Amino acid sequence: MLVSRFAARGARGRPVERMRKREIERLQNALDERRKALLVKSVRTASEGRASVSEGGEDYVDDAVNSYTREFLLSLSSLEQKQLGLVEEALERIEDGTYGECDNCGEDIGLARLKAIPWAQNCVRCQEDMERESGGPGAPGPARV
């Protein structure tokens, strides 16, 4: 049995890759597990950040180390919160039947990509284009002579 959204057509009228209900359930379970892990890690990181606040009385080196540790833990928490948001958005897309469709072009994201990154919002082509434009992870480095 196929999930209805995947039996339909994509935003550009082309058939969207059909995923079996079992595949959707596996990806949903992976997203649920990632969500739980992020929630636990986020709470732990926030607790560690609060615990790293010093009572004072140390020298300036200790203060600097404590400040760096606190900022590092808070930045981790921020990254975890961002990923948690992406995971929750993916779970919402499963519920509303739009999971697996690229947010940018409307084409099929592809099962292999969703298995690798279940919270992916874009197909590989659009993600590479966006990273190239922003100078992100997939962007080519400076030319070497």
C-alpha cells in the first residue's frame, strides 16, 4: 500500500517517487529517535552550561576558560536546537503528506538522500546549488595553480 502523497504528482506535475508505507514508517522512526536524542542532549548541554558558571574568585585565566566553555556549550545547544527544528518540520511533512518533496523545486528528494538525512528539505541538486551560492560545505574551494 502506498502513502497517498507519493502516489500523486509533484509540484511540476511529474510523478513523485513512490515510497511504501513501510519506508515512510522507518524514516519516521529514525526521525523520532533523532528527536529524542536531540532533546536529551539539549537538556544535558544546557545543564552543563549553567553548571560551568563560576562562583567567582578565580584568576583571569580561569574566567576566560569558563567563559569559553560556557559559550561553546551554548553554541552546541543552538546547533542542536536548529537540527531539532528540522527534524520536527520533517515529522510535520510526513503528517501533512509533503515529506519527500524538495522545498525549493518541488521535485522528489529521493529515498537514498532521505535515508541518509531524514530531515532533508531539498533534493541534492538544489542543496548543492544553495551551498555553492552561499559558499557553504559543498562549495568549491579556491582555485589552485
